[in-house]
Amino acid sequence: MIVLKFGGTSVGSSSAIRRVGSIIQERLEKQPFVVVSAVGGVTDRLFELRDLCLEKQAWEDSFASLCGIHRTILEELELDVQLVDGLLEELKGLLGELAAAGECTPRMLDHLVSFGERMSSRLVAGHLQTLGIESCAVDAFDAGLVTDGRFQRARPLDDVNSRIQEACRSLTGVVVATGYIARDEEGNITTLGRGGSDYTASIFGAALGSEEIQIWTDVDGVMTADPRIVENARPLATLSFEEAAELAFYGARVIHPATMIPAVDKDIPIRVLNTHRPDFPGTLILADLAEDARGVKSITSKSHVSVVNVVAPRMLDQYGFLARVADVFSRFEVVVDIIATSEVSIAFTTQGGGRLDSAIDELKEFCRVDVYHDREQISVVGEDIRDRIGFASEVFDVLGELKVNVELISFGATRINLSFLVGEGQAADVVRGLHKRLFES
Ligand code: ADP
Ligand code: ASP
Ligand code: MG
């Protein structure tokens, strides 16, 4: 069997869903298990609705347009326009409660944003049925996807594979499961984090013994850079799991960083494909690359990175300082990206998350802390780049030409990643400059 995951734009309109229908139809002999994201833009809109409710602003028009988006697709697909009315009613009730309470707990937020995928899965399964394909829409939690209770960043329980196998045994036809959402053991709806449907696909792929996990999106695969930043970016034929995980973690939105974990476990290849060009082979992500497929692969960037600089002169010559600082970040669940150290100070980069402010308050109890926000982080990724003589100088040469100052560097921690920090608003030019030098000359 194979798992096929379709992202937001791939299910973003009736014509997109028709394309998805033919992709699935042509792969029926592979026994597809389908995972879908919410209709493009719907999850963002659900977050906006939360904001409107909390700010005591009128949310009814925005809700009505959300209803309109789904009903128009249903109508154009010649399905029952009332197919998701039950879910829309439930959503409306929840919005009313939020507005009245004036608060939205993390638990309520995951319940709220779950409606996107719960509706899109019904649209896609409904369309498959009109094509004469036996199909059912299933909420991932009814297909065994149970997580811990960490709302907005839940992770599957250790025994998720057996739960999924058990729950899926009774399902027949092409299953269209919701991406992104799950449930904890108490029955609360949880989510895997923004962009988490890719992760859902690989969780199901690993549990069900998929021969390949296919991530269908709106570009030709994982590319040498984000095509929205670099016009000449081109698709990559292959990537290693490690390269893909680094790229995703360091900002390439095309695939969720956790997607590789279940695939590595079961050694299942992931393929990133373009819904608009189903015959294009896309990018194959697998465990080992041939020698000639190594080398620099892709440049990625992320913004809104904070640097936390911890200075403690009295710690000179003492051990245990780094552990103490790391312990604070761990307790406040702050994810650290890059670390650079000197004799009396340590610099960390983070995209926030967790409770960064509280962590900083605690650090201030035993050292001086300077924080700089809105830095931009650039990563160049590729197997073995660490071992290529002259590679780093080529990268920094470009920065010199662009007159961009490097604020922090991380190189050598893995064979495959060179990351550095630049000032606000500089990343796009640097990515373009590096792309030109590394891929276009
Ligand atoms: P989906 O809705 O299908 O999950 P996303 O919007 O999450 O799609 O991811 C696809 C987008 O990722 C592309 O449109 C592209 O702009 C962006 N992207 C960022 N970095 C890369 C990269 N290295 N290769 C391909 N796409 C990238
Ligand atoms: N719909 C969710 C989001 O927009 C999950 C996903 O698309 O993967 O983040
Ligand atoms: Mg995505």
C-alpha cells in the first residue's frame, strides 16, 4: 500500500480536488491511504476567528465566508451542499462559547482548528465516491492516532502503531484521513503543529507498512531554495533523510521536520510530488545516497530568530555552567537551534516557542542575559559539505560581496549543515546570492 498526503492548495478548490481524484484513481492498485490538509487558507482563518472572538470583534462574517468556501466546493463537485453542515454548526457553537468566555485555552484552540481537516476529508472522500471509488472520511483519532496531551505540538504515543493497525483493520475502501489532528488519551483533540499533516502521513505510513510515503504539494519537490525567494530554484532528485530533516528544521516549509522520524524507523522512502505535474518524479528522500548525489543541496532561511547571549564572568574555569543553562531552556520547553560558546559567554538562537521570557527571567538570576530579536538564520545543507575544502570560504565570500555581517556561525556539528545568522531583512538577498554562486555558476 501507499500513503498519499495532499496539502492545502492541493485540496484548495473543486478543480484541485478533481486533480486529487484522478491521482488517486490512477493508483488504486497500490491500495492508497489518503491524508489531507484543510482546504488552503482555512487553518489560518480558524486562527483569525480565534483572534476575533478574543478581541470581542464580530466573527460572524468571517465564519460565513468559511461556510461559503466549503459549500462552493461541494456545489462545484456536485456533492450534497449540506455535507459538512453538522461540523459547521459545531464550529459555530464553539466560536460562540469562545466569544462569551473571552478566552481560548490551548485545548480549545486545538478543538477549534481541527475543523479544517475534518471538513476537507469529507469533501475529498465525497468526491472519490462520485468517481465510483469506495471511500470513507475518517478523523485520524478514529484511525488510532493517539498522542500525548501537549496541545499545538502533540506527539504520538509509543504504541501508536498497534493502535493504528487495530483501528484501521475494520476500514474498507480508500480511507481519507484528517492530517494535523489527533486525540489524547482523555479524548481531547490535539494537533501536531502547523504543517503537521506531512507528519500524520508518515505516522500512518510507518504503522501500516506503506511502501512509499508521498507528499503531494504545489511545487516540483524539495528544491535548491524556496522558489518564492529564488526564481531559478530547481527540484532535487534525491535527498537523504538527514538532509531533509535539517532542511525542514531550518525553515524549508515544504515538509514538516518530524515527517522523517517514522520513515527512518521503518526505512520507508518519502517522495515529494507536485499535484499539478503528477508525472514528474519529484524528490525521493531515502536513507542512503549514492556518492555522486552528495554535496551541497539546498539553502533555506527562517526569520524572527532570537539570540540569547548569556554572560557569566564568575563562571570562568567552572564546569556545569552549560548544563545549568540548558536545564533552564529544557524546563521552559525552549527549542534551541544554534549554540556558540566563548570563555565567559554562551550564545543560543531560538525561534521562541515554549516560555522564552520565563526562561530568560530565570537565567538572569545567575548571569547577565542580552537578548536580540528578529535576526534571520540561513542554512546551507548537503551531505558531506563539512568535508569539502573551500566550501565555507565560498559561502562567506558571497556574504562579503553583499556586505552582510555574520552575527553567529554553526558549522561542523554535523557533516551536512552550515548555519549562520544575519540581521533583519537580509536573508532573502543572501539566499539569492548564495544560490547564484552555489547552483547557477
Ligand atoms: P502544502 O500545503 O502542500 O503542505 P506548503 O505550503 O506547506 O504546502 O509547502 C510548500 C511550499 O514550501 C512551496 O510552495 C514553497 O514555497 C515552500 N518551500 C520552502 N522551501 C522550499 C524548498 N526548499 N523546496 C520546495 N519548496 C519550498
Ligand atoms: N492545516 C494545517 C496547517 O495549515 C496542517 C497542514 O496543512 O499540514 O498548518
Ligand atoms: Mg505543508
